Amino acid sequence: MSQTSSHFPTDHPPVQTPKVGVLLINLGTPDAPTPKAVKRYLKEFLSDQRVVELPKILWQPILRGIILNTRPKKSAKAYSKVWTKDGSPLAFHTKAQAEILNSRFGDNVMVDYAMRYGNPSIEKQITKLKEAGCVRIFFAPMYPQYSGATTATVHDKAYEIFSNMRWQPAVRTLPPYYDDPLHIEALKQSVEAGLAKLNFDPDAIMISFHGMPESTLHKGDPYHCHCQKTARLLSEAMGRELTISFQSRFGKAKWLEPATDTMLKRLAYEGKSKIAIFAPGFAVDCVETLEELCIEGKEIFMEAGGEKFTYIPCLNTSDIGMNMLETIIHRELAGWI
């Protein structure tokens, strides 16, 4: 809503009431579970040098000549298994989170969402917030654990957009919240609620994080340490042992270990016939959790001799998760609202 003032000349353009914008930003998703849409998405995603840290002159021929001609069909099949009438799980969960938070903050705070790759783009949503009168914008990358390939590339994109603006908004960013007591407590309550619904007591509880090339650890990326601390704090809070692993390997490089698929087989071979698994590195469920863990992970475990398998969902839009996000964001907006 525009405001009027006797201090403005009669021919002065309308002035928006100053607002604070909050932008939840997740990784991204294809627009449809089709090879064409997936190819478009993967081209943007895998061209980011924060994601694939190889010189463009070496990587782009491989990407365009091999990967984009083979991987989209396989990935589209995976997406089609979890696609819903509301679209991609990652997109509709993130959108729903933004809508819930928007209803919880006052009229002078506008909460929306964007995707680092795909739609809606960060540039489009920043423009939308600015046009609505947001002179201060809080960026919230939805990654509890920090990584150059996730959190940093969100910052890169936002600052790139700002570099082309004459009138830039004031900016804040959400710090990684992997060890925040609010996050650990939310995970504890969520996992324990999931376990309470089971008709069996798991022999092992797995905690699966998205994988990263091992080289990122040696280059100084804190992601591996953040994952380990999340697992340790949660294990202590629950009073139960958690088996940590890393999923979603890609390419021939050595990745963080142990690998989730390998660990699923190992547990079954060791006689752990009943397991529960969850993924606290994801703010919402997506193809990596619903297809790779819930569907493919179960198949791997059962084929190796397992008997009972359950996947415990991400925090998504649960009351536990939304209360955590609201409290953390409200805390980070201190002095702005």
C-alpha cells in the first residue's frame, strides 16, 4: 500500500510503505518430470562452478557432450516417481513454508521463496520484493549445513543480481543452523514422533546427508564437519546411536564416506534387519529423499536381506519445523522488525 505525505510534491510518484522481505531459497527443481525439462535444469545446475569445481574448458565439453545427453532421461524417471499433482515435492513444500511464515509475520514483512536453479528464480523474486516496497531483504538459504556448493552459490547469485542495481536493498543472510539448539530439538521431536508410529524397534537408525566430493573437505569447506556435529548433537539429545552416511554420489571422484547405499548393505549383512533412516541435511523432502532413500534405499536394503525399513520425513511444514524456522528467522531479523 502506498503512503501519502504533505511533504511530497503533488506530482511525486507513489511511495511504497517500507517493508522487510524474507526469501526462502532452496536448490531447485525441473519444471516437469520430463527429459527436456530435466536437461534444462541440469544444464544450469551443473554449469555452476561452485557445484563442479573444474575449469569450464574441461568440464563444458563433458557436460554438453555426454552428461546432458544421457543423465536427463534417468533423472526424469526418478522425478516421475515422486511428482505430485502439485508438482515437485521440493517446490511445493518450500512454497508452503513461505506461505505459512508469511501469515505469521506482520503486514510489514513479506515472505516468499525462490530456487537457485529453475523457477521461480532468485532474480525474479528479488524484483518482486523490491517492487512491493521491501527496502531490506533477508536471504534464507534452506541448508542447515554450510557448503560452498549450496549456501555460497545462493549468496553469489544474490550479489550478482545486486551488482546491476542502482538502488540496492539492505541485506542480511541466514547463518547455517546445523547446531542451533532449536534445530536439534526440532529434529529430535520429529524423529522420535516418526519412531513412535512404527510397529517395530529399529536395530539401527541411519542419518543420511547429501554427499560432496572429498576434495571439498581438504579445500576448507566446513560441510563435513557440520554434518558430523549435527549427527553428534542429535545422537546425544536422543540418547541413541545414529549411523551417519552420505548419499547422491556423482562422477568418478572420491566422495565423502561412508556411502549411504554401501551402509544399507553393510547393516543388512551384519544382521541389522530393521532400520529407520532420515535426512537432516534437507529442509524439505525432494527427489533425493523420496526416491533415492525412501524407494531406492529400501530396495537396496531389502535385497541385501533386510526385513523392515522406514523413511522418516523431513521437517517440511510440520508444526515443529515451522515453529523452529519462525523463531530462528525472527531472531535474525532483530532490529528490522
